[in-house]
Amino acid sequence: MGKESTKSSLEEKRLGFKVEVFPSLKNVQDAYLKEEGNVLKLMAHETQHSPPLRVGVMFSGGPAPGGLNVLWGMYKGLKEIHSESVLVGFLDGAGGFLADNQLVIGEEEIATIKNQGGFTLLGTGRTKIETEEQMQEAAAVVKKNRLQGLVFIGGDDTNTNAYHLAKYFEKEKVRCSVVGIPKTIDGDLKGEGIEASFGFDTATKTYSSMIGNLNKDALSAKKYWFFVKLMGRSASHVTLECALQTRPNLAFISEEVQKKKTTLKEIVEEVAKAVVERAKEDKNYGTVLIPEGLIEACSDMKAMIDACNVNRSVGKGIEALTGNEKELFESLPLSIQKQLQKDLDPHGNMQLSHVSTDQLIAEMVEERVKDNEAVKFKVVPVFYGYDGRCALPSNFDATYCYNLGMIAAILVRDRKTGFMAAIKNLHLPVSEWDGMAIPIDGMMSTERRHGKEKLVIAKALVDLKGAPFKEFSKKRGKWIKSDAYLAPGPIQFDDEASAFEKTLTLVLERKKRSFF
Amino acid sequence: MGKESTKSSLEEKRLGFKVEVFPSLKNVQDAYLKEEGNVLKLMAHETQHSPPLRVGVMFSGGPAPGGLNVLWGMYKGLKEIHSESVLVGFLDGAGGFLADNQLVIGEEEIATIKNQGGFTLLGTGRTKIETEEQMQEAAAVVKKNRLQGLVFIGGDDTNTNAYHLAKYFEKEKVRCSVVGIPKTIDGDLKGEGIEASFGFDTATKTYSSMIGNLNKDALSAKKYWFFVKLMGRSASHVTLECALQTRPNLAFISEEVQKKKTTLKEIVEEVAKAVVERAKEDKNYGTVLIPEGLIEACSDMKAMIDACNVNRSVGKGIEALTGNEKELFESLPLSIQKQLQKDLDPHGNMQLSHVSTDQLIAEMVEERVKDNEAVKFKVVPVFYGYDGRCALPSNFDATYCYNLGMIAAILVRDRKTGFMAAIKNLHLPVSEWDGMAIPIDGMMSTERRHGKEKLVIAKALVDLKGAPFKEFSKKRGKWIKSDAYLAPGPIQFDDEASAFEKTLTLVLERKKRSFF
């Protein structure tokens, strides 16, 4: 069989994957949004008539699998509302929107993006609409394009800004609905009514597939410790989900480290202990999952950085460190000391975000065990992150996103603004899903940023009392010494063979019972 | 649906995947090996009767997907030959074999390993059977266990040693067939009669899936250059296959670099040129594939290392370098200079194998473009290697390995020794495959190792006149500036949806025509 034909058959399969629509969405013209408390619930059987709509849409921030299906769902919904509706895509995020760089999305564009990965077609960007001036520009672009709706596909920051823009539009009487779609592979945009952000499912399955392979390699070659760094600066949802899916020997959750005021020293000690204990049983191999923000959560590292920056503010250098802070700094590998002295933020402050967490811990553990002759400690550092953001979406993300897009179209039709499209009962079959719209308002809280109080959507951190973390903390003790590894394999698009039909985090949070 | 049930359904699907057997193997009792020139060809329709057999088997070297199916095929073949045959697995490679650490493989073991990834169950090792003493020990283990056959699943070194052991057994009248199975994800064990080593297909598909995701991320976020390092020290088959599957902006093939005497400077220049050219079109992103052995192939790096080591042998240090070598050394990033001075081999010689190739090139390119204001050069270094060695085998590797195992059983039954099991026409459907046995003898050539002439299987390097490289060199010019990226997606086990049914390298080599 020729290459070309087999290659295109996968793409065709994905393009042809029939996305299911849940019952109340089956006929968009009959679907309406009913107020229930402060949320809107999608209902059927009340035919709505609408003139054609013109709606703008843009991606914002890092890509996440499923984004293109939001466009597909929006397009489908808008066309069902009125065949002459128009979907205007803005290029490269809010920057392109403010500059009115656009692409009208038609049948031909949709045909190429169904169930595909990435934020291609439109691209994305990091520009934020925050200032009064930017909001004026946004209003101008909306008016120029006669848009009744503007849909932001993004994370917590993007949805925060969407909220403020909706308020601004209301105040300035710009008749344009602003709607948010909860996106992030980090999984930290959830809470009241938002059960999961899209992309998290595919990304964690992609990482877990690779970690599972490493687990098997550890168990086959029996000579490597894989230190796997995973995305997640303040929230460790990705690490927690991957740990549940693959059962590594160790996994660290930044939220727990922060809560318990764990020190870097203690973490190094914990890893070294596992390495030594396993070596005693001739197991000079293992896997450790490390969220990239881990060292920023360590109490001693934070204290040291603070002390450094206080010293610096009075014109002193690192040599002015004393006590524990001095000791800690000097215990760090030289390469890390240099990194810290070099990578200063724009204010000249030392920062931890550029320090290679996995390498730091690996080097410190190595130092700690090197004199133990029973231990052969060979580390392979691995980082999974960018390679999961644009994977072909899992069936779950493909379906979830398509339906979110449809709901966004209905929100615009019904002139609702300041809402995020949402779906309830995501852990159940699609036939039991409920369409919703959650007021972004209710997700806002006050945070101090750059010395000012600001209304923002707080990042959802791992809940240490939640079912996923409880499941993990109940089981992890056994994983250290036994080889309880799982290898879920690559994502299967064939319905019946789906590796994990739903992310464990989602199912555990919703079902609140153990699946192991 | 509960987690447990969906998870096990994938494993069950893989366990239940019905491996096809090609026609002449359909009935093992009727299959026999016919001499054709110096190879043996598997034929049907001549019933063979055999007493029960006792056969030993071991893994050797790095794991490769499909290895467990070799065990399954051997087991099946041996049981078809005689229901009382016994398959003895040796633990942790040749080391475990010489110590007679064994596991008798029965129905229960087979039930858990079908179509699974890794060299679990037995483990693997790097011990080589080379010395006279080791061969005596090997003979003792064979006699103690009354083995009529010994099957080595390994790469070029392992099969070299299998050959010498077969000769030794013949000389010493140890009546035990020695059979090799061609394994390596590097793809460098092929040639006369061996069309492909097993594992290469799955590993390159696994890497290509991730590289495809990075391609999409480059095109979505438009802000990163992904420098992807891939396994392959002397041979670049993996990089070539992944390049054909994903169409990165640049990919380097060590064999070409060596042939053309390309310098590190020229490689850096080539990458920098692509970075600058793309930046002119506002494309500050891209993907570059780099085989891990690349810098060892650079003529200037080799000359510098040689000069260093000559100096060192007369008691001088790096300060004694002159001319081009001095200039090159000083042009290297400080971190690399230090790495070179630190990582000496056991003879105190400088070596390149520990230098991080991708990081070196990234840093030098950065230095080269940093004053160009039109260029935003943000590199993300990535390494794929260990995460592809134990993936769930593709349908191709699963089927190939099972059949190889069956052939190995027949070789032992027919008292053939010094052969590698092989299959012809791998690029065609299984129904057109031909079972073979290739004398390892014919693959041996003389190499100078450690000052001595030695008979070894030479590593198969990328053939610069072969169809895969030609296809690549014909197309690559277009990939630099255009975004011709492909993203093949994860391996699909569903037959009809297989991402790529066969590796492109194999198909191109066999069909000798273009598939693009």
C-alpha cells in the first residue's frame, strides 16, 4: 500500500470522526438558555428565530488540543441559527484582533480543521486587552465589522479580560456579546460550573503515553532513573493526572509542598531515600514526575530568594546571605548558582522560573548518593510540555470543544454577555451532558498584582482535599518500592479502544469514588 | 464508564490483536527450510516430525518494541512442533544466561505479553559473550539445560557474538543451534536479506508523532524553534525516517556530513541562515532534527579532538592547540569547552559523545543571530529516545516479531546454526511475505577494533545513494522556508487507521519510488 494513501486515511478518519451533540443541542433553533440562579441552562423545544449573526473569534495564549473544534462547532451553530451568519476569525490572538487582521471562516476552512490539533488556521498570541485604550480599539473593530459577538478561546487571564471587556461594552453601549471558552492544558481553569478546561485530557494522555513507555524502559533496561519534568508552574494538575495514569515511583505536587512548607532539602532527601531503598533490592531504576514549578513552591528556596532580593535592594550581593539561606545557596550545584545570579527579572531580582527543576534535583540527589556503593544512579532528564499542546484531540476533547462552540453561538444569538460556555456532567456519556453558561462574574476574586487590587479569575490549584489528590496520596506509598507502573499507550481514536475514555482527574472529581 | 474497565480494554485489545502468519508458516509442522544459495528459504508441504525441543532465549542491549512478540512466536512455533517443547527464558541478558538465571515461559506468561511493549518478563543486559571462558560457560549452561537451541534477540554486536558462539559450538561439538533475531530501533542492522530490524518502525512512529505535535505548535504559537535530538550515534536512519514522516525545516544526516566533510561551523551557518531567512518572512519558529552523533561526524570537530589528544599524549594541554583547532575550540560555548575538558574516556582522551549536540548547535546559532534585530530566536531543546524503545509495538512490529519467533523455532528444529531469522518482502502485505534464514557469516566483515582485526557485522549506515535519502534530499530544499510540516498523530492499532502502515524507509528502499 502506498504511503500517501495510508497517511491520508488517518487524517480522513479524524476529519470524518462524527462528533456527538448532546440532546438539548440537537436542534440549535429550538435551543434556548434558561436562567437558573445565576447560570444559564440550555433547554430545548422553544423555537428561536434570529437574523443572520456576525461573530468574531480568536485564540489566546498557548495552544490546546480541541481549539479548532470550537471553531467548527461555532460555525455549525451559527449556520443553523441562520444560513447567512458569518464567522470572522482574528489572526494571531488579540494583537491581530485589535489590528483587524481577519479571515472569514467558510465551509472550505472548516473542512480542513475538523478534529485536528493545534491553533493553526488562526494562530494565537499573548497580547492582552487590558487598558482603556485597547478597549476603545476593540470597540472600534467590533463596530467596523458589525459583530454581535466576540468569542475568546483562552485561559484564566483571557477570560478575566473578556469579563472586563464585557463590562466595558455594556457601559459604552457597544451591543456585542463577549463569550469565553475555557482553554488550558494546565487544567487550572475550573471551578464553579467549569468541570474541566479543554485540552487537559489530550495533553495528559499524550504525556502519560510517553511516561508509560519510560516506565517500561525502566523495567526493561533496569539502569535509568527518568526524571520527568511536566508543565505546570503554580498548579500541578498535569503531574497529578499523569501520576494517576502511570503510577511512577515518585511524583511531587507543588500545592502539597507549599502547604506543608516542604524544603528543597527534604525533597532531595525523599528522592535519595527512594533511590537507596530501591538499590537495596537491586532496582537501580525508576521514574519521578516533577512539575516545573516545584522549586518555587519550596519554602527554603523562597526564603533564600527573598533574602537575596532584600540584600540586592540595599546594594548588597549574594555574599551578604547568612544562616540557612547562605547554607542553602552554597549547597546548590554551581551551575544552578550561576543560573540564579544570571537570570534576573526586569527589576534585577533573582527568580526561580528559569532554573531547571529536574536537573537541580537530579544533581543534588546524585551528590547525596554518590558515596553509597550499592547505588548506581544514572539519571535521564526528560521534559514533556510543548509536545502535548498540539496533539490530535482525544475523542473527549474533540466532542467537548465542538459542543462548546455550539453553545457560544447560542449565547451570542441570545445576546448574553460576560459568560463562559460550559458543559455539566462531562464524566457521563454525551447523551447526559447539560449545556450551560457560567457568568464569569462569579469566578472573579480580588488579587494583589503589582501592588494593586485587581479583579481576576483565580487559578484553580490542586485541591488537597479533592478526590484525585486523595486517590494519589492513598496509593503513592506503594508505588515507591514496587514497580506498579502503568503504560496506557498512545491515544486511540477508535471509540471502543479509547485508552482512557475520560481523564482520571475529571472522573474522580465528579464521581468521588475510587477506580483502582 | 469506570476507569478500570476502559483502561483494561486497551490492553485487552492489544492482547487480543490477531497476529497474521504468512502462508508458508501457516502450518509449522509442514514448514521446512530449503537451501537456496547460501540462504534458507521457508517452504511448506513437507511434514516434519520432531521430538520435543528445549530452546533458550534472551534479550540483549537496549529494548525495542516487538521483542515480547518474538517470545510469543517462538513459544507458538515450539508448541506446534511438539506440545512438550520447552521455552527457557534467561533473565537480564547474557549475564543472566551465563549465571543460568532462568524463567520457563509457559501459557500464563505468554498470556500477559502478547503485543506489549518493553523487554519486561525477562529484562535485558549489556554483557557480551566474547571470551573463550565465556563461551565455555555458555556451553555449560546449554548442556545443563539440555538446550537444542539458543536464540539471541539483539543488534549488530549481539549477532556478531552469536556467530562466534555458533562457530565455537560447532568446533566443540556442542549440539545446539545458535539463532539471531535482528533487533534495534536505530535501524542500523540491515543489509543482505535483512530488510529491517524490528522496533525501528514503532520507535520512529512514536518520535514522529511527537515531532508532528511540535510542528503544529511551531505553526500555532509561532514563537519557538524546536531543536529535536534523536537517537543514532553513527547511523542517522531514525532522523531520516522522522524527517520523511514530519517534514521539519531542517534535518541533518551524519553520514552526509561525514561524506562531505562538513564542519560544525558550516552546520551552524546553515541553521542560522534558515533562521534569518524565515525571520524575514516573520516566521520566528521552526523545527530542526539532529541525530545525537552529529558533531562526531563534523570534520573540524574530529580534527580538533585528534589534535587535543595528540597534545595530551605528549603531556600538553588544550593551550597547545594552534590554528583552526585553536580557533574552533575557542568558538565553542564555555559550557561545552568545560564539558570537553571534563569528560575524558578511560584513556584520558577527550571525547565528543557526552557533548549535548542540540544545545551546542543552539547556543552557537544564538550567538550568530543575536545582533540581528529582525530575528527572535527562542530555542526549545527536546530529546526523544528512551521514550520510543518500549512503546506498544505497531501492528507491523507486532506481526513481524511474532513471525520471526516462529522462524527461529523452525531453525532450531532443523538444526540450523549461525543464522538470523528473516523475512523478505516486508513492504508487501503479510500474505506475500517469505520466511528466510540468513547466514550471519555473509554479513561479517573485518574491522579494526582496539588495534586488532576482528570479524564483525558492520553497522548499516544511511546509504546516500539509497531511495530514502534521495527522497529526502530532493524535497528538503522546499521545507526550509515553507511550512510543509506533517503531523502523523499517535500510532493507531485499528488496522484500517494505521497512521503509516509501514516505515517510509522500508517502503522507499523496497519499492524504489517516490510516495510523495
